[in-house]
Amino acid sequence: MAVAAAAQRAGLGTIYAHRLRHAAATAAAATAVLAEGGSLAEIGQMLRHRRAVTTAAYTKVNIEALRTLARPWPGASS
């Protein structure tokens, strides 16, 4: 009831705790698959999404993983 009441006060419509838990679990699973090398297309198939933009909403960028890929610009002083 608390989740539904808070959602109503925030103008989000009817949202119950189960839906909130499902969204969090889906986001965690999608992020884990992405971290292990899965593609957005594969995650989209797993979640039965039709559009990549829908799948992307469930994933989070791993900043530490990006730092390992980042390289200084050639010729730039550090």
C-alpha cells in the first residue's frame, strides 16, 4: 500500500511493490548480462523487447569498465 500511495502522490499512476521489484530485478539482470559481454540485442531477445531503446533503459553503464577502455588522445599531454 505504501508504494501505491507514494506513486499516486508523485503522479505516476498505479504502481504496486511487485511491479517495482520486477523492474529492479530486470535492470540488475540486464546489467549483469551486459557486463559479461552480452549484447543489447541478446538482452532484448531475453526480455522480449521489440526495440533496442527499450532494452537500453534497463541497463546501466559500468564506469569502471569504461575507464579500462579509455585511452589518452594521441599526442595529448597528460
